[in-house]
Amino acid sequence: MKDFINNLTTGFGIKDVLDILIVALIVYKVLDFIRETRAQQLVKGLFVLVAAFLVSDALHLYTLNWILRGTMTIGVVALIILFQPELRRGLEYMGRGRFMPNKLNRINSDKSKKMIDEFVKAADECSANMTGVLLVIEREVSLGDIADTGTIIDAEISAQMIGNIFYKGAPLHDGAAIVRGDRIYAAGCVLPLTDNKDLNKDLGTRHRAGIGITENSDAVTIIVSEENGVISVAQGGRLTRFLDSKGLEKLLINLYLSNENDEKRPISFLKNVVGGKQNDKK
């Protein structure tokens, strides 16, 4: 036993410690990334499959073991297909990294504060008038392909402009507006809908589209319900509802003026509510 311990400690160097730490960090990051997403359920199913394979091998259940072995042979391709959205999002997450400055942080603070005021004012006015709003704030992941589905307007950000875009009956109201930097880049854009089956059934297309774009990018979406005027924000595939002007202002300040660049950073001053009890048919 002493010889085993001596051999283990003798052959264990700084490189081995570094190797273990790197692997542990990777595992931690992967688990943290898939936490509370659809991938979490897929990973649980994968663990069940592997456990069944090991048990069948230990108990010499040859038929079951043969089936599971065949399933795992093609499992790599199946995993790539099943995890495609998560893999894409993970690669984008790594590509952004903390060493890359946030686009929004490159806007000077005075201009950011003015933009925030206009966003809040527009949300309040549209909420009071029951005007539906779907405003997407682009961050590190480019939304050029989404902007191509609408009309390029390249307009200055103002509450009046946002109100005009989403005014019922206006040519571009039935779609999303893309905010790029300090400009409203495009309007009337078509967004991908979320595939999340756990959302409240009362949520309509506007909310599902607002959530969907945040699942496929690091964008943040401001949504105003046409049915009840409720202000919501979608970020990282999560929907925060029933915001007042102060809550929306705090969120936008955190988005534009914080030096953090992590889309999964929790918003401590808000309560995340996936779904809701009020209707939004639009």
C-alpha cells in the first residue's frame, strides 16, 4: 500500500494538477450551460441509456446489450442532431468570451442613458395604448439574417419612432424591430418561434417569437402585449413578465452600462416568470 501511495505521489506533478483542473472546469461549464434548458432532459436520458448499457453488460443480458450497443454506435450522429441548437449556442457563447468587449458597452454612457429613457417611454406609452411591441436588441451575435426578412430603416432611436413602427395599421407593425448599436436597424422582421413546450398556453405568437430569438442568440427582447399592455423582457430563453417602468429601466441599465458580458447572468432584481396567466393572442 505504501509503495502504491509513493508511486502515485511521485508520478503526480503540476501538469497533472493543471490537467485535472482544466477538465473539472470544462465539466462545470458544460453542466452550468445546459442547466434549466432542454438539453438537461436530453442529458438525463443519455445517462439512463449508458447506465442501462453497463447493467446489461454486467448481468450478461446479451440481447439488450446488443441493442444498446447498436444504439450507442449511431448515438454520436443522433446527439449532434438533437443538440444542434444547444451546440450552436454553446459555440457562440465560447466565441464571444469575456476577452471580447460587449457591443453595447462601446456606446458612451450619455447616449446609452438617452436610449434607455426612450425605450422605457415607448414601452409605457404602448402599454397604455394597448399597442403590441416586439423590439429586439442585438448584442454580440449578429442578427443580419433576421434583419433581411424585414425592411432596413436605420432610424434614430426614439419613443415616437418606436410608436410609429408598431402603430396598428402601420406597414411594419406586424413584425419585430431590430436595434443595432444606437440605431433601429430594421423593422417588420420575422423571428423564429420557441419550441419550449412548457410555456403557458395563453402566450401568443409575439411572446413565443420574442423568446425564440433569445434561444438562438444573445439578444434581449422587449415585448408589450397588444391584448393587455403587459410589458415583458425575454433573455436567454427566459421570459420576465409584468414589468413596470422602473423594472424595465433597471434591466436596460444592467444591459447597457454593466461591464459584464454573460447572457446567462441572473437578474437579481427581477423575478423570472416563464409564462403567465394573462392572454396575448398576438
